[in-house]
Amino acid sequence: MNKFYGTGVAIVTPFQADGQVDYNGLTNVISHLINGGVEYLVSLGTTGENATLSQEEKQKIWIHTADVTAGRVSLIAGIGGNNTHEVVEQIKQFNVKGYDAILSASPAYNKPTQEGIYQHYKAIAENSPLPVILYNVPSRTGSNITAETTVRLANDFKNIIGIKEASGNFDQFNQIMRDKPEGFLFISGDDPVTLPMIALGAVGVISVIANALPRQFSDMVRLCLKGDYKAAQKPHSDLIDFTRLMFTEGSPAGVKTALKHLGVCGDALRLPLVQVSENTASKIISETQKVTR
């Protein structure tokens, strides 16, 4: 499972001004990330605006991403939803070529019970041709995967290999780390708390801000994984304001603004998401210049 240690990046999906997927921009983003030294990529997570893409577009993006990556780093596909049957069918039809795992967010909007969440992931695990990573992000889904449910899934299904945890609940983090089976991957899903989560035992992060700053962020993560928290403290602190700005007016609008400034891709989004305000964009550009000097 070392292929998922370190910095993974939830890749943005670049769009052209007319709203079409910008495949040249996507190629640039992938090259930017791999050249920046990240360990793996996640195609069409939440940051990839997957909720606004058709199934045909998703298939094309997954294939394009695998072709451009060409095995240089590990790849994860984000496949989730609030209709368990539909998610299972998408996984069955997924072209696994070039991919190493599936990241699946807990169902949004439905607010299922813990038993419903368990049964949802049970269906996924029993039908997935690839290892599965859970994704707990209550701020978006409206429900939490409890530590008990995470550990139950980890023990019951050997192909559920880890969790991207973005609940922000350190008591929950402690319980998962104490009770999880050996080898189950605990991954930060929240950029600002990656350092303390690794101190608790996380094996790395699936990041948003590393879209723009892959070298700076992945270097910091590697220092943490080596246990050199003293050296990691400065880059962690240097990124605090940048990270805050990335989420001031929503993700991925912030990081797309930084990517446009860096000349990697444009900052277009699909409705209902919109670009950040001029005031926030000015602050993002200023901070991007500061941290990339």
C-alpha cells in the first residue's frame, strides 16, 4: 500500500470558456503535478466537479488522465453517489486500465443511518474490481461515517483499504487509529490539518491546494512522514494563509484562480460554482506569488 503514502492530489477539471472540458488544460495540470513530485493522483473527486459532468465526459476524462499519466504515478478514480445501485453499476462498467483504486464518498443528501452507510459500502466492495478507499466528508454529505462504521468496514472487507477522513473530528481520528486493522490507510482529507493528522498516524493526504503547489506541499508531507516535524513546521506555517484563501469562496474556485495565475490552466467552472470575486482573486494572486518565490 506504499503507493498511497504521501501526497495524493484531487485533480481539478479544467474547462474552456464555453464550458467544455479543456483536455489540453488537464494535460498541463497532470504534468504540473507529476513534475511537482506528488505520489499519486485522484481523478474526478469532489474537486474535479464530478457532480456537473455527464457519464460520457467522466469516461473520457478517466481515459485521458490514465493515458497522460502513463504509469508515472499511481491513479485513483473517484466514483460515488447517493444511489447505491447506480454507483455499483458505474464501478462495474469502469475501465480499470491504468487505475489502482477507487475513492468513493459517502452518500450525500440522503443522510443514511450507519447501517445504511455500511450496506452502501458493502455493495461497492463486493462489486469493485479495484481496492476501495472510503471518503468521509460530512460538511458536503450531511452525514458522518463514525469511527465504529469505518473500523467495521475495514475488518469485514479486505478490499476496503483505507479512508480519506475530512470530518475534522480529532476524537474520531484517535478512535480510528486505535481500532483499525493493521495496514488500513488513514489519509487526511483536509489540507490545513495534514501535519497533525500524520502525527496521529495518517499516511499522507489527498489534497486540494497541491493542485497549485505540488512541490511545496508534498515536500512538507514527506518531512512529516519522516518524523521531522520541526523541519515541516515552517512550510506548514508558510502555507496557512494560502490554504485559507483556497477555500474562502469555495473549492475548487480558489485553487483554479491560483492555477490560472501560474499559467497551468484556466479558472472556468461549471454552474452552480462560479469564479471567486475580484477581491479574493487579488489576494490569492498575491499569496501565490509570495509562496512561490
